[in-house]
Amino acid sequence: MRKFQFHPCGNFKESYNEEIKIFETDFGRLWLLIGLVLLFGVIPFISSPFMLYVLNTVGIYAIAAIGLNLLIGYTGQISLGHGAFFGVGAYAGAILATKANFPFILVVPAAGLITAAVGMVFGLPSARLKHLYLCIATLAGQFILEYVFVQWESLTGGAEGISVVGATLFGLDLGNDRTFYYVIFVCLVVMTWIAVNLIRTRYGRAFIAIRDNDRAAEGMGIPIFPYKLLSFAISSFYAGVAGALYAYFMMSITPEPFNLWLSIVFIAMIIIGGLGSIPGSVFGAIFIVALEEVLSHGTEYLMNVGPSAGAAITIAPLREFVFGLAIVLFIIFEPKGLAEVWRIVRSNFRLWPFSY
């Protein structure tokens, strides 16, 4: 009969399979179950409409951030085009839903596959380029896709964009925020589970080897270019799925949101959350979305207050400054991001009362 373990009493691992286990003890599994119950059984019923909107935005951005972390944090391939790939997924989902009349259950994965194919095209320079030069190549991809979104009017609708009707799943209307909350967070849980398990496979170990030293990885027999291309495809697939969900959630898409700033926001998420950490991607998405809402509401409040109305005009453009400052502060004081903060908190609770 299997014995339940709720507290680690040392490192007694005897095999590699024990080393790569997601949960060291049953205590982690218990808290995961509690978290899922709260996520699906409590939070959507106690949240206001505005809070549901914020949570849905966090869920969509977290999916895209996980994909970018697989590319940058685990494979070491810097990309400044993730916002454009997110836009490809949104447009692919909108076009499949409106012009091809695909059902919702097929639109989301199909949009992910289309975006993965586009991502592989823009990942081809990784065969010859890396570091700053690869970053510039992906930046060029960002601008190319932005141009396509605006100029290919017969497909994308140009500046007017595309309106998307509310999604339905097996006859169930997903048009309201509470119902779509379940769709988004089921996708987030599934995509997080896939990412965590991907890193435990030989593909994930190859990604990490390429990140640490690509020449040593090649010397060990790892074909680095196919793995780099695979990483671009997987990262873009995540962006495409998130983009398709975004299109259904917003019900109308235009080219403006999918600009370079969005790519920078995604990079900020994984830096602040923690490079090379799947939970860190989620933490980063929560932090950035919350920061954006605080800045938005703070500016709106200042604009409505007489003495500070003039100052609000000056404060409004400082969002970029605040984001840059947050990134710099995390790099200086906590380079491993919020994921490391969470690890320290967990360790303190695990060792309590002997940690003080």
C-alpha cells in the first residue's frame, strides 16, 4: 500500500525519474487540488464583472507568456516578435470563425497551428543568427506582420479589423465573461501541464542544453537548428492559441494592439515572473496586468481631480517608464523573478519554525 508523504525529510532520490518529478510529496498535489477547486469553483462566482475581465486577460496573456518563456527562458532564443505572433493567432481565429465558419473547438487549435507555421518561417534565421542578431531578425518579423495586418485588407479587414461572433461549444453560449472564464482557464491549465511535462522530456532537456551552451550541445549530438526551429514553433503555437482566445474574448480585433509594445510587455512578463520558470510566466502575467490596471485607473483618477488634471497629461505617457523601471528593479534586486520569491516563501513555510 502506497504511503502518503506530506513533508520532505531529505534528498533520497535513487533515479532520474524521481529527480524530474513535478511534485516531491503529496503535499504539493493536495495544494494543487485546492487551487483548482478555488480557481473553478469559487473565484468565478465571487468576482465582479470587472474582476472577471481582468482575470480573463491574465489567463490569455499567461498562455502567450508561457510560450515565450519556452523560447527565451528555456532555449535562449531572444524574440521581439511575440506580439505579432499573438496577432497572427487572433487574425487566424477570427478569419476561420467568420469566413470559414469553423466551430470554436477547431478554431483555437487551428489558429495555433497556423501561427506555429508562421513562427517557424521567422525562426529560420536562427540557423545562422543568435543573440542580438536574432533579436533584430525577429524585430523585422514583427514589423513585417504589422504591415500585413494593415495592408492585406481583403483578408484582415485592414484598419477596420474583423468582428467575431460569440463562441459556442456543444450548444453552450460562451458569450459572457463568466462562461468564457472557464474556457480560458481550462486552456491555461492544459497548456501549463503540457509545458511542464515538455521540459521533462528529451526535447526540454535539449532546449536547456542549447540555452546553456549550443556548441557543447552540438558536440553531444543534439541537432541544434531543428530544436531551435521546434522551439519557435511551440512558442508560436502558444501565442496563436492565446491570440484566438483573445479574438473571441474581445469580439473585435484591429491591428493596433499587436505592435512592438505588446512584444515588450510579453518580455516584461517573463523577466519579472522568472526566466526559465513556467509558474513564473503566470506570476509575470498577473503582475503586468495588475500594474496596467493600476496605472490606467490612477491616470483616470488624476484626470478627474481638479488640481492634478494638468499633471495627469504628463503622467499618462509614463507607462513605458514604469514598465522599464519594474524590469530594471527586478533584474537588479531579484534577477530570478517572482518565481524565486515564491520558492523562498515556500521554503520558509516548509522549514517553519526552524527557518527563523
